[in-house]
Amino acid sequence: MKIGAVEAGGTKFVCAIGDENGQVSEQIKIPTTSPKETMNQVINYFKEQQVEAIGVGTFGPINVNKNSVTYGYVTKTPKPGWSNYDFLGSMKKELNIPISFTTDVNAAGYGEAVQGAGRGKENVLYWTIGTGIGAGYVQNGEFLQGISHPEMGHMLIRQNPNDIYEGHCPFHKNCFEGLAAGPAIEERIGKKAVELDQNDPVWDYIADYAAQACVTATLVLRPDIIIFGGGVIHQEHLLKKIRKHFKEQLNDYVDVPPLEEYIVRIGLNDDAGIKGALLLAAKELS
């Protein structure tokens, strides 16, 4: 089975060819410019490859309600030209094959649930902390969503009184993403996160906020496992700090697995999104 995958990001689109087992045989990268320019290249690539189905994981917010007249649209986004763009419709019009359409974080979360750190678990919560913050929840192989997909990166949290940073989010200022995403760290300290000493108090703030998000998700969703991915989580010391704050904040109110098994690092690394999209494309055909 020859299937395709798209991981659509703010700076580039990764387009891949693979199989129903999530194995990638080739991939290309296309710069994210205007919808017309970028999508023409994406569509032409898959036309040449003659794939049977495609899985798409894209930046959002997007409309994933299949009963909506704007299903498959990018809704509000700061990316110029992409707001209210019919992403899925533009592909279906030219390719006429089954296409699975979801968020980038959902696709990565699905990859982790099926083949990564969440393999064998029924209820998998995946967080990404990078340029932005988002989460996807996979329950028994299906995504959790109501009228649309969750936007857990924008949950409101208690700010540490010693952290005087006003927040980066243009909508909520000091939500989780506004305080803990990569741009928020850089704006707060005037340099990239990788240049920050692991003992800097800023890391304690980030861990505190991530732990708060995990506590809230634990109480609301009761996942079997919480998986973290994204560039910020590459800091080796950060996960230990998150577990420490989580233990203090939850205060043993509900039972969870040992924290080294409950709050873990991504298993598929940078391949999670593409593998997840391939697996979703295969599911679309089954």
C-alpha cells in the first residue's frame, strides 16, 4: 500500500511517502508561503506519486467537525493568507482520494499512541512544547473532540509570583502557551532556551506551568500516560522538574502510575507527526 502524509507547519510542509505500517520511504520539505504556492507544490508531489490515501496533520486551529460546511478549513491563524482557507477541499478537488485531516499535534499523538511511548495504552495524552503548545488526546484509537479539537495549550494557569513576564500569547497573554512556549522563554530572557543554564529559575517556572497543565488534564481526562514532545522538552532536566511539581500539586489526590512511567518523553522523536499521519491515512482506507 502506497500512502502519503503531510505535516504542515508554520515554516515548512513535510510531505512523505510510506506504507500502512508508518514506514517512510521518502520525504520532501516545502517552504510555507502562501496557500496557493505551497499547496500547488504539495498537490503536484502527490499526483506524481499516485498514492492511495493521504494523512494530514496541520497547524491550526482547524475545523474538524465533519458535519460543518467549513470542515477542513484553517480557521483563525496569524499565518498570512491561511485564515479561513479550505485546506482539505483544495486537496480533495485535485486528488480525489481518501484524506484524513487533523491537527499536527493530533497526528503526532496518534503516532505515539500506536507506535511510540503510548503503545499498548488505551488513553494517551500527548503534549508538544515548542514554538507553540498543543495537546492531543487519543482514547481507544479515536481523538477526543467536541465541536472542534481541544486547544489545551491555551488553558489558563496560575502564574508564579516571581515570574513577572506578561506573556507572549496575542489572545490570552499569560496562558500556558503564552508563558512556556519557546518564543515566551526567549522573549523573557533575551536568548534561546538552549543557551539557558539548567539551574536558571526560568526552567522552574516552565516546569511549574507544565505540571499545572498535567494536573488539570489528569483530573479531567484521567489518561493512562502523558507524553511530552517538542523542542523545549529536549532539555534533559525539564521532565524531572515537571514530575516534581506535579507530585506537589496533585498531592496524591488521585492515583496515578509511578511518575517515571506516567509523565514521559516522546518515543518517536521528530518522526511522530509523519508516522501518525501515515497511520491515519491507512485507517482512512480500512
